Amino acid sequence: MKLLIATLLFISSVTLSAQSNQFAGNYSRSLSEKEKHTVEYKLTLNPNGTFEFHSYSKIQGGNPAEDNKYGKGKWSAKDNLITFSANKKEDFDSKYTLDFTNSSARFVTKNPRDKSDKVVKTKLQFLESEIFWMKGIDIFKS
């Protein structure tokens, strides 16, 4: 009986680990307009449940002209929904100032049963965020 329970626990932990590895990786998005304006987003979801985010913007005539913003914290997945959180004591300092608490994103990929030639880029689509410019942003897996 102990062996059966241990085997079931092992299988469930491997399954959960495999699911989070499906989401883990590097995501990015770059928007630019003929070298006048550039906005770049880079998000790394680590397999251990942590993340780092970097936003870079260079706006001609902007104040400031160039801006870097950083965020980090923890992420978790349930079905295809990624939820982000940040700990005020551990995840914030003079560099990491973005608070991803209460942010969520949908993991979008081509359905394995879809045998058509349709190309669907794997992405995270931000549904909710208290960072106003993150809501509705799509960031593509590299």
C-alpha cells in the first residue's frame, strides 16, 4: 500500500512539473516605428516558479527619452491561466519596482488536435494587471 501511494505521489509531481515546464521559457515583444520609437518587453518564466520582467522604451521627444523598468516575483499556472505575484519585502528594490501582483495572463498555443496549416504563435496574453500598460499585451515565446 505504501508503495502504491508513493508511486501515485511521484506520478502526480512529475505531471505537475511537466505542466509548468510547458509555460516556462523566454517571452518577448518588440514594437517600433521607423527608429523613432521603440518599446520592448522581455519576460522570463523560470521552471522553479519565479519570473523576471524587463521593459525598455525609447521615445523620440519623450521625457525621459529612454526608460527601463523591471519586475520580478513568483508565477503559478492553473489550466492555461498564469497568475503573477510579488512579495514587497523580497521582490522590490531600487531596480525592481513593477508590482505584478493581481496580474494574470492566458497561455495561448495551437491545439494539438488542430491538424491544419494554421500558424499559432505561442504567447502569453495579459488579461488583468494593475500595471495599466500591461493589460491586453501579447508577449510571444522565443
